[in-house]
Amino acid sequence: MNLSAKYWEERYQNQLTGWDIGSISSPLKNYIDQLTDRNLKILIPGAGYGHEAAYLFEKGFKNVYVCDYAQSALDQFQTKHPAFPSEQLIASDFFTLENQFDLIIEQTFFCAIDPSLRSSYAEKMASLLSVKGKLVGVLFNRSFEGGPPFGGCQEEYMGYFAPYFNIKTMEDCYNSIPQRAGSELFMILEKV
């Protein structure tokens, strides 16, 4: 399967976005609610409709960047959130990004990339984070037929992330939305 920009663009144009829950996920909302530094430079890769970015922006975080392959998703986000700076919406392949961030939010991006890219994902995340920067998010803790989404388990994920991060938290998610209860891990990883 070719998970190209064209593939994702077609998914958005045809409204085949079953992964989108229509709002920020509760684990990420809870994490964001305890952040106090509104100056953090934050990236949300594979953000789709950008519910997490919208929530952050509304909470006063103005240094939020959204990256997605699908221009349609970014256009819809901009239409719904016209005050969000358009220069912080990046229509690009995540693996070509060049910048530094204090925090990267993971929500359904890792499960959308080809599993053969998972080691590269971990390495790229580390390269995009500043010293002591954090990768925070939710990963599926289950398998799927076919994909995307592509599932996995905690032991597998630890292997990808351990070379680049101190694993502060990677545990069963206690506050998933009902449809995902018992099938998610919450992680807080700090760049080594």
C-alpha cells in the first residue's frame, strides 16, 4: 500500500476519516491541561483536522505547528480556526521537516505510517526535539487486520524509542474514549 500524500488527500476528500473522533482525545486534553508554559514550541504531526492544535491555541499556546500530508485537512482546520496562523500549518511529509520543538503531540500519526518506518519515526522525532524535549501521546495497544491503522504493543514500541528517549511513562491509558478503552497506551518520552 502506498501511503502517499495522494492516498491521504483522497481519504479526507471522500470523508473516510474513521480515526477522527471529532474532538481532542481525553488523555491529551488531560495532559495539556496541566501544562503551564504557554511559550512551548509544539508540533502535531499527522494532525488531520487538528483538534489538539485547536485546543492548545484556545488555551493560549500560540507557538503550535500542525503538519499533515493532506492539504484538505489543513484547509478545513484553517476555515474552522481562522485566527490560527496559516504559516504554522505545514503541508508536508513529516520525515522532511527541519525545525526544533519543545513538545511533540502524538495522536493517530504513528499508527498511520507504514510499520517499516517506525524506527525512522523514533529517530526523526528525537531530531526534531530540543534538549529535554518531550514526545507525548497515545499509541494503540492492539493489532488490526490490514491497515492503516497499524497496531502494536508496548514491548515493540519500547524497542523503537529506547535508543533516543528516556521513557518516563508508557502505560495502559486509563482515560481513553469509550470506543478505545483497553486498547491504548499513554506515553511521555523525554529526549536523551
